[in-house]
Amino acid sequence: MNRFLVLRDAYGSVQAILPDSKRHQFEEMIKSLNYESVLRIRGVVRNRGKARNPKIKTGDIELEIDDLEVINEAPPVLPLLSDQNALEQTKLKYRYLEFRSEDMQQKFRLRAQVTSRLRHFFEKLGFVEIETPTLSQWTPGGAAEFLVPAAKPNLGRFYTLPQSPQLYKQLLMCGGIDRYFQIARCYRDEATKSDRQPEFTQVDFELSFTSKEKVMHLVEELIKTAWPESLNEYEIFSSPFQRMKYEQAMNDYGTDKPDLRIPWKFENCPEKMASVLKTGVEEKENFSARMFIAKGTGRHCTEEQMSVWKKLIEINPHAQPFDIFIPPNQTGFNNWDSDFDTNELVTKYDIGPDDAVVFCWGETDGVQRTLGFLRNYLADTIDLRKKSGFKFVWIVDFPFFEKKQGNFECLHHPFTAPIKEDEIRLWKMEGLENIIAQHYDLVLNGIELGGGTIRIHDPKLQRHVFEKVLKLPTKHLEPFFEALSYGAPPHGGFALGLDRFIALLSQQGNVHTSIRDVIAFPKTKDGKCFLMNTPNEAPPGTLERYGLQIVKGDEKQNLV
Amino acid sequence: MNRFLVLRDAYGSVQAILPDSKRHQFEEMIKSLNYESVLRIRGVVRNRGKARNPKIKTGDIELEIDDLEVINEAPPVLPLLSDQNALEQTKLKYRYLEFRSEDMQQKFRLRAQVTSRLRHFFEKLGFVEIETPTLSQWTPGGAAEFLVPAAKPNLGRFYTLPQSPQLYKQLLMCGGIDRYFQIARCYRDEATKSDRQPEFTQVDFELSFTSKEKVMHLVEELIKTAWPESLNEYEIFSSPFQRMKYEQAMNDYGTDKPDLRIPWKFENCPEKMASVLKTGVEEKENFSARMFIAKGTGRHCTEEQMSVWKKLIEINPHAQPFDIFIPPNQTGFNNWDSDFDTNELVTKYDIGPDDAVVFCWGETDGVQRTLGFLRNYLADTIDLRKKSGFKFVWIVDFPFFEKKQGNFECLHHPFTAPIKEDEIRLWKMEGLENIIAQHYDLVLNGIELGGGTIRIHDPKLQRHVFEKVLKLPTKHLEPFFEALSYGAPPHGGFALGLDRFIALLSQQGNVHTSIRDVIAFPKTKDGKCFLMNTPNEAPPGTLERYGLQIVKGDEKQNLV
């Protein structure tokens, strides 16, 4: 072993061998060498002839060492070997060691490749890349924005880090940059939501004189152009992508982000079953009893599993009661003891011995959402959501507003235009719940990959939406309303979540993958970076500089 | 006039004409139409025949209006017309209107084009684009960094916005990403420095197993590749770019950022002149009397101008006394009454009637710097620094450290490696002032366009620089030192100031151009955005969210 070593760089590895003539000179050095040390070797590349190793790419050759120098020696033990499985925390703390693995090298090279192709696509079509500010102005509504305190002469004032370049790109449209794009860093202070990062990257574009269909077509072409060769086996391009109305998505799948790799759709329970379920329900109006058949999942529907799902679903305030039926004498948990003949169910729906009938009853909207969650959970038991493959679907015709505690809120964002036919009703404030927005979401494997809208370009209508419908303060939006008034062209755009897209690509469509895996130096769910110990106490003197005082710290924390 | 209108988009304009057959339908509409309104016109493109206007690009054709729709009407008066000269503040407030000008359209399309070529260059050479965090950890020393307060569970802690991706890119080198690049957003809270922006863009790259010469060569190739066709008349590519040692630059030009379009070099005053100047100077050690001849500037050296320069120069603590001599009987301000024969000067240096001899005496370093400033000021009187043209020069062999108030500071940054020959002296702390750093600055027309270094890859040496030489706290750098210890390859890189580069390109090399002109939505010198009224008061509830209180605001301000 003292005569061989393996040299590795970012692209591969090769065997080096110490010839007899050099043994006295380097043998001791090689013996004491630690893994992952940085070496400089001069030598001759030789054909290994019969000793070739066909299993490795460089197995035909070896490097005969003539001179060897240790440039930077690694310690005998490393906290993480690149191909090692370790705790998440360890991996994040030693992210640079994880980077040495083939898997990470591939992921980040894939990310760079796809990003480059996205840009080329826009450049070819004459889109102008423009960088918009990240030291920005907060906008009412929306996610929590990070603050950045300003120093003199702006003491006591703050910038905010933007959730998206929305206002700036609309201002560019007002400025005659008729085709804009940017791979933009965006920020959201929502550390608690699962698999979100406080900073993330968005492929952002906007164009003037366009339409919903034109933007959707552009996005389809964008994705085709960016698609990596390594995934060419997946035939996603039966273009255009499927379109589905919001209403249909909610009705068939209980979500506006359906994973269409799961073949199960909802339907009404048979009449007798529904009437049994209705008994004992207080609120008979707006009652539904709906179900879907989860093929091949029967054996996974154990009592234990059921109670886990129940707990998960009960978190949601709209949750409704549900149950699962599997044919008698199967390995599953039940059977369901009821007043109606389950044989009818088995026969009518051709339920096999390993199938499960998932059903839910109560207030319609809650029933749909509950079944929507269960559809994903059941699919997970047979790894349908992990499996390779890509199913894109456009969700369109979203309602503009939803009513929450008596007030109207936007389902997406307030810069969206209603469809032409609904504009008068928006002005008249009639049937606001039913107004359809010119919004389009792109969903991949049940994950929202991005969304866009045609924007309002009429300053009066835009003000009407904020002031009359949403009743939001508009002080900070006055400059924006003014901009629309100086001859803003009609415009619309889209934003694609780059991290999410790359995460799905890098795992062949498996949705149980984290965007952390494709972000070079991610934060944990708690917004921490274990590598650099971020966030940390303020540098000396800076709080004074910004005229600030900490009034409430978190004492449970140990400052590192 | 009621029959004609001009249609404009981002790419040009064309005349539209109302035919007689449509007069009754649209004449009133056209009459009442305001400039900059958004129109949709359907019609037929016609050859104007003899009525063609050869002065404009689309002068051969006109659009005969068949149908006309006003999509978004502009008001009768706009606060700014795109081709209008206006106050800086008005322009920034209505930046989107300024964007409609041909000049702005060209600048931002140029920026996008150059940025794209920069990226292609790196991609072709196998550099991997990696996005590094902007919610980062502060590093000791360097410019003031913006704070970003963190919410629960990190209350009382802060992220900082990075001045550059320095540490992250070095960590990537430790992680085997052997060629990295990024067009990176960077931040500096230095609102008061002239023509700086709180956020700016840096073309950042780093590679392993490289050398100073290799990096410099890469940068030269990078600039050649990105060079826009519109500037091909400037023959900058007598490759490689000129190299100049720091010492020579300081000696000949009094600055490490010499504008080599100015032909004047410094030299010692003639002996007799120097000895006269030395009289009355207290500190005779380290005394110099130096001068340069500013050809063709004599008429501009008025008494008034002199007193302006004196005031500007006196701000600098190292300033030394200076004076200007111009030959007798010229229009200039003086003559200098002295004990030595100025004829000797005139004859020896062939001083013409419109030339000025600028001289300065006192402590050597101060003399050089004073003359360095004056060289630029004098050049400005005859517009040498405004003139078209590009002179690149590499400044190399910088001292690693400089002594300030008894302490050593880095001339650039502490991650820089010393040259091989000086490493031992660095360990021994001998003659630290004379240690040469592997640093290289690229200067264009007297503007620092970027800089880079070969880094220290030995964790012990890196710690030594921070702890022993600079005496800086290293607590936050421990993870970085650790990373270097696990087999970091030798590496180095460069960062190019993109905003500055584009500003110079867009003005054919004129240095009196602001980076604000090529930033879409810039801040003022005071860090304000007049368009969006940034920075502003914190959104309701956010200070509580971050556990902060304002203890000192700036009361002179009116919150908008």
C-alpha cells in the first residue's frame, strides 16, 4: 500500500504508483500521508496493459511518480468524508467537504448548466437582463420581508429585501424595456415553513403587449430549452403542457398543485354510502361525501398509519372526518362496520384485494382539501411521488379573491388583471369571489414551480383593487400608481422557482427532495448556517451606527 | 397635425397617417391625444415614395391607419420627457420615464450584452456558476456591512450583507469546485463616498492551482471577449496589458491608479530649485521636491483655479505645499518669484508658452500623492480624462501591509498570499512593510476596475496574519481556518467591478461618468431612492418582530 495512491480532482481520479527507483525517496512520505491531502505529482502516464482496471474510467492508465510534493496536508481524521452519510447538521457545517462528493459536483454543475441555458433562451429572444435593487421598499400584504437598517443620514429608517422584483419589473415595462429578464435573488422571512429558504432564486421575466397564452408558451419553450440532456429519456414535450382550470383541479384532486403521476381522481361516494355518512352531520348545507380509490395501497393502511395521517390532517382548520375501507380479509387494519353494503362498492369500482377506498364527508371545501392531502399520503406509501418522471400541468382560471374573516384577500397578488369579461364586475364590486384572474401556475409533479399573471396597467383599476377591495394602505404604492399613469403598456410575466426546479431535475422528479441540496450554502429550517455560524451577534459598534437597541433577545440561545 | 402621429417602441419610431376615408372616425381622437399614450393601431404599411424622409431610419415607410385604439392614455403634461435635461433628483424620481430615452435603452442593452459575454467566457472554460449567500456572516476589518436582523428563534442576532463572496468562494475551492464564477451582488454601507452605491455588482471568479500570471491572463482574455463591437475602433488589445509595479506607479504618477492617457510623469526638480524649496522646511529627512510638466494647461492655471485645488488637496492629511510655474508673460496667474533662474527650467524642459510646471515639496510620500491629485486636476482642465480611449494597466507587487498609527493594516485584504520569497519574513515578522503581496489591480483610465490575489491556503499562515500581524479578532473566522486545514488547494481569483466597467464602456472611456447611469434603479449619494422613497419607516409590527427599538432617529428628516 505504500507504493500506490489515488489522485482525485473535480473531474475524476487516477492511480499513481511509486516505481522501485523512487522508493527510498518517497515511500515514507506516502506511508504517512493522510487522505484528502493536496499533492503535486510530476510523473509519466503509463499504459497499465494487462493490469488495467476496466471498472474505472481511468483504469487503462496509471501515473508513475517521478516527483511528489505535499502542498497542503489534511489531518488524519476528517469530520466528514465526501461519500459518507452523516447527520444533516454535520453535513451543513462541513458543506465544503460534502462538495467534494461526485453527487454534489454533479448537482451544482447541472444547476450552472440549466441556468446558463435559461439565460441563453431569453437572450436569443431579445430579452434584456436588468438587475433590480435588493435594498428595496416594502409592499403591503404578502410575506414577511427582512429589514435592513440605514445609517446616517437615514437613521431610524429601513430598506427591505424584496420578495420578488415585481414592482421594479413593472416599472421597467413603463420605461419601454419591453422584454426583461433576471435571475433574481429574492427573500422571505418565513423560516418556519418547510423546505423554504430565507433567500432563494427566481427566474423572472416580463414583457409588454402580451397575453396569458403567449407567456405560457414562452415558459414551455423556456423549459424545453433548458432541459438537460441527461434527462432526455423523459418525454415531457408533448407540447403544449396540459392545462387545467383551478375549479377542476380542486374538484378532481383537492389541490391546485396536483401530482398527475398519481392516477387517482375524486368522485362522489355512492348515494347510499353518502346518506349514511350524512347522518349525524350537523351542517347539511354544502355537504359532500367524496372518495378516491388508491390502488395497491391496502396493505399500507394500518391502524398506526391511519392515526399518523389523522394527526397531520387535523392541523388544518378545514379538515373533515375521513376513513378508509379495504376489502374484507385483507392485511389492512379494518373493516368498516356500516349500514350499507360494501359489496356494492367492491363490485361497482372493481376494488382489488390490495386497494383502499379513501373517503371523506362534511363541508365540501374541507372534504376536497382533506382528500387532497390523503391522496399524496397514500401515494407516498407506494413511492408514487418518489418515482422518476415529470408531469407538468398549467393551472389556470384562478379566482382573483378569496374571503377570509369577512375581508377579501388576493389568492395570488394584487397586481393581477381580471379576465376582460369580469372587469366591469370588479369595478362594480359585484360577486368578487367569482372574478377570474389572469393568473397561471406551472405545477410539476405536484410542486408549484412558478406562477405569473397579466398585470393591471390601468392606474385607476390598480388603485381600486388596493383601496376598495383589499382595503390596504397605499402610501408606498403612490409612485407605482403614478408610473402606470404615464402611458404604461399592457404587460405580463412569470417567475420560476429555480431552486425547486433544479432540485426536481437533479432527482429525476422525486418530490421528496429538498431545495437545500441544490443551494451551495443553505440555511437550516431555523434560518441558521452551521458553517459560518449565521446569524450572530452584531459586529461591535454597528447597533449604535444604526441607532438601534435590542429590546428582546432569545435567551435560550448560546451565542457561538 | 391632426392627421399624423409618431408611433414609438423600444427599437425605433415610425410615422402613422390618417387617410381621408378615416378622418371623420379618428380625427377628434388624434387631436385630443396626449404624447406618450399607449396605442394600438391596425393599418397598412405604405411606401412613402417621393415623400420619403431620408433622415430617419423608417423614413421610407408610413403606417396608414385603419383602426386606432387608445390602450392607456398619458396625462397632458409629463414630469420628464425622455430626451429632456432635468435635475438629477427629478430624473431619479421618474427613472422609468428616463428609461424611455434612446441613451438609456442603449446603455442597458449594452450592459446586458457585455454581461452575457462575460458569462459565456467563463462557461466555455468550464467555470461553474455558483450562487453564494447574501445573508451572511460579518468579517473583521473592511468596509461597513449592512445588518439584517433575524426573527425568532434567532432574536437579537443578525445576518450581514456581504462586501464580496470572498470567504464563500474560498470555501468552494476547499470543496473541489476548482473553477468558480458568479456575477455577484455586493454591499457596502459607505453612502458618503463619492460615486459609490450601497449595492453593486461584481464579476467574481476563483480557481485552484493557478498563479498570478495565469489569473491576469484570464482577465485579459475575459475583457477582450466581452468587448462590445461598437467599441472595436479602440485598439486596446496589444495584449498583454501593460504591467507596472506599485513602486513605479507611485514614483511616476503618485497613485496606484494612474490614468495613462495623461502623458505626464513626475521627476525630481532641478537641484538648485530643490535646494531653494528645502529652505524653511523643518523635516529635512525624507524630503523630496518633485514636479511634472503639464503641457498645454498654462492658460487654465488661474489664481482662482489654484485656490480651488489648494482647498481640495488640503483635505488630505498627507498634503504637501505645491505651486505652479508658467513661463513669464503668459495669460496664467503668476509668476513665481524665486531665488533660482527659471530660465534654466524653461530651457532644460523645453517649456512652451502654454505649459505649466507643477511642483511640490516636503515629505516624499505626501509630495507624490499631492502631485498625483494635481496631475488629474490639470488633465481635467484640457479634458484629457474625458476624452475617448481606453488605457489598461496592471498594477502589481503591492506591499502586503502598511503601518497606520503604529499598527499594521492590509493594503488590500488579509487573505492574500505573500510572494514566495517573502514568506519566511512574514513568519518571522521581519520588515513587514516590505513584504510583497501576490496582488494585482486592473486599472482602466485611472479607475480601479478590479483586483485579485493569490490566496493563503495554509491555515497556520492565515491565522498568523490575522492574529499576530493584524491583531484582529478571529472568532468568526475559525470555521474558515478549519476549512483550509482539510486539504485546501492553492487558489486565487479576481473581482471586476461590473458597474464601473459598463459606465466606462458606455462613455467611450470618459472617467467623468457615474455608475448611477448604468444601474437601473440607483440610490443617491445619501443612499436614498427618490422613486420608491427608500429607505422608509419600518412596516408596522416589524421592529417588534425583530425585537428592536429605534433609540436614535434622524429628526431632521421628513418621513415621506
